[in-house]
Amino acid sequence: MVAAGITRIFPDLTDDLLLNLFHQGAQVQWTSRSLDWNTPFQLSDRQRLALARLLTPVYFGEQSAMAGASSMLPSVMAAGETTAQLYLASFIMDEARHFEALTRLYRSLGHDPLRIRDMPELLRYYHRLREGDRIDWVWGILISDIIGKHFYRALGPKQAAPDPFFGPLTVRILRDESRHLAFAEHYLKRNVPGLTPERRRVMVDMRDELMRLLESMTRRVRDDALAFHVEIDDFLGEVGGEIDGVAHRVGLLERRQGPPKTGSGPIVSDRSGPPPPQTPATDEGAVMARCFGCLLSLICSRRLARA
Ligand SMILES: [Fe+2]
Ligand SMILES: [Fe+2]
């Protein structure tokens, strides 16, 4: 018996940038076992503690990106975006290895990440990434990837004498993140022009809210950044500047609505207004979660808005 509504089996598989990114990602696989864990750190005790604290939001960001992409995949499939779903499968693997490698790194550093109560903005930040539809999610991931990129560069390649273990690890992660940024910008360039001005305004508001939360989080680790001779204000300035540049390039700051530029048709969101107010689970005592992952799974159990 043929299922009702199914008229064809083979999906469209256009030879586009997303398919190329999928192939690139699949061909450059690595895991924490590719690294030489016998290489001794050259970080001072203070820098090891500082790195553990500074890494906290990025570390949880890796796990959140992995979980977010997996819950996003079915809606991309439902929209018939075949190359995007293949790309997302490789993205999930990328974020899984970043999360696993950083977990192992924490063990080597001998320090834990900051606790939620020490950086409560973490929950608000990752809860905000879960609001909206696929386009909002990609926009949030792009912002998070830009933050991650500047973080890894500041503590890795931009250091006068990068640590012989952490430096090469950041280079590997940065290579993966460059594919993520290419995906997000391409996806948004294809879809933002078809959005209403009000929808774009919501996305600009999202950027502002995420940046406010980032400022608040980084204020808590200002002294830790100084242990690596990094000024938090310079870091924030570079992050904000790059996000603005991408926002311009994808047409988010255009006043007039235009037609989609390339590729298949735009995603039309059924949500034209701002997202409904949500109450993040910020009260540690109210949520019986054993770790950030448990908490994240509670946040992710909310379905994304249908687009
Ligand atoms: Fe990552
Ligand atoms: Fe990423």
C-alpha cells in the first residue's frame, strides 16, 4: 500500500554549497583520539583555571549546538531541503567531537566548568536560541559560532606563544567552525530576503539580547581573560563587528523587502510577530537536573515553531 500523499521517492539533490560543505566535513573527520594527549600544557596554574572558567559558555555551546541541530533536522527534511539535512548531519558530528574533546580537556586541566549559579545567563542564552523557527535557529547558531571563533582565536592562534596542546586543538575546531559559518550565512542569504520587516526586526532584537547576555557573562570572567592578555572589551568589539557585517550581508538590516536571491524558494515562517514570552528555567532549585545536559534536554523537548 502506498502512503497517501507520497508521489516520488528520490529527493532533489542539487550540487550546491551545502552539499560541498557536507563532503568537506565528512572528509576531514577527527576526534579527541587524533590528539597527542601526552603533550604537556605550558599554561601556568592561573591560566589553567582561567581557561576552565573562560571555556564554560563555549563548552555548553558545543553541546547545545549538537542537540539543537538534531531537533532541527526533521523540520529541514519536512521542508524538502535535502542538502541542508545532509549538511546538518555532518554539523552534528562536528559539534559532538568538539563537546567530547572539550570534556576530555577539562579532565586534563583538572578543573570543572563554572556552575550555572556562577553564570546564570547561560540558561537564558541557550533558551533564547530555542525560540522561533529554523531561520531564527540558524541566526542564533551563526551568532554563537562567531563568538566561538573569536574565543578560540584569542586563546589559540592569536596568542604570542600558543600552548602546544590547546593551540593545535583550537586550530582543528576553528576549521570546523568555518564550515558552520559558511552554512549559516548561505542559508540566511537565501531566506532572509523573503521575510517581512517585522520578522527581521525580531531577529535583530534576538542579536541584541544575545549580545547583552554575552556581555553579562564575559564580565564575570574579565580577570580570567587578562590571564591570557585578552581585554574583554576588545573581544566583544570584534564579535559585535563581525555579527554586524554578516547581518548586512544577509540582508537583515535592509529596510525594504526584496525577492530571494538564489537557490530554492525562501522559507515562509508562519510567525510574523515577536516570539511569545517564555520563562527560562533559571531557578536551579526548581529543575531537578543532574547536569547541564539534563537541563538542556528539558529545554530542547520544546518543539521549534513550525515554518
Ligand atoms: Fe563547535
Ligand atoms: Fe559550530
